[in-house]
Amino acid sequence: MQNIVLIGFMGTGKSTVGKRLAQALAWDFVDTDNEIGEITNLSVTEIFRRHGETRFRSEESIVVARLSQLDHIVIATGGGTVLNPLNWKALAHKGTVIGLHASLEEILNRIGHKNDRPLLKGSKEEIEKLWSERQGCYAQADYMIDTSQKNIDEVVSEILTILRRLNNNEFSGIAND
Ligand code: S3P
């Protein structure tokens, strides 16, 4: 196994879990949204506002292509990254893909008070539509974890258990928290 790729809808905890997981593995952590911010010098919100989603997706694919060449990193993707089959293929080629799931209610609870995401500005119905449309894609992950009722430590520990099962030698010495 060379990389771990976290996918899932906005608010499922990809970045927080990814950081903690990378610490536990002593691997580097990369967040595709942060990388896009670094190369464009703009926040995700600003890219959407000034240049639109198409430009954001094209920057995202450039970042994915580069990250997919690296080894032993934990990658937290944006919620829409793997909807592009080419991104999925590149990330999955060298990585174990772990899908983080959360119910729509839980997601709305989590992001409710600090919602700066351009694609979550619509009505509850619009968000629900986006969430529903994407579930089939996320479900193709190598492993799915329902985070709805779990805290970060529990999710990280579940991923570490999966990794130990997958590769006893490489991960046998990793602490469980
Ligand atoms: C998006 C998710 C966001 C960010 C952008 C688009 C999406 O990332 O990439 O706003 O299409 O779901 P997070 O999932 O980290 O919020």
C-alpha cells in the first residue's frame, strides 16, 4: 500500500481524520483543497466566486495528478474530487480508498454554524439532492466507514484496524490512537 485516500461528502471529517491518521502512521498529510489554495493563492470560496467551478475542477485535477505520484501520504480529497473518473483512477492506482459516510442530518448539524462551502449555500433540498446523487460514487471506495455516530478517534482507530488487517508487517507497530 502506498497512499491512503479519504473520500466522502463535505462534512464527513476527511481533513480532520486524515491529519490524525497521518500522525498515527508518521506519514505526510495533504488536503487537496489546501494544495489548490497554495497553487492559486486563492481560497476555495474565492476560486468559485471569481472563476467558477469549472476552473476549480481543473486545478483540482492538476493537484490530484501530482499527489498521485507520491508515496506514503494520507490524502484528504474534496467532496467532489472523485466524481471525475480520471481523478478516481489516479488516486486509486497507488492508494487504498476509504470512504467516510455521514447521514445528511449529521452533516447539516456539523457544518451548520460555519458553512463557507460554495456548494452548500443552497436550500436543504438542493443539498440533499447533491448528497443523494453522490452516494453511489462514494460507495465504490475500498472501505466505507459510517462516521455519523463516531468521534474522530473512533474513526481513526477503525481505519488503523483496516490497515493492520491489510498489511500486517507495515502497520503492526502502529498505536491504536
Ligand atoms: C466540494 C467540497 C469541498 C471543496 C469544494 C467542492 C464538493 O471540500 O473541494 O467546495 O464538490 O463537494 P470538502 O469536502 O473538504 O468540504
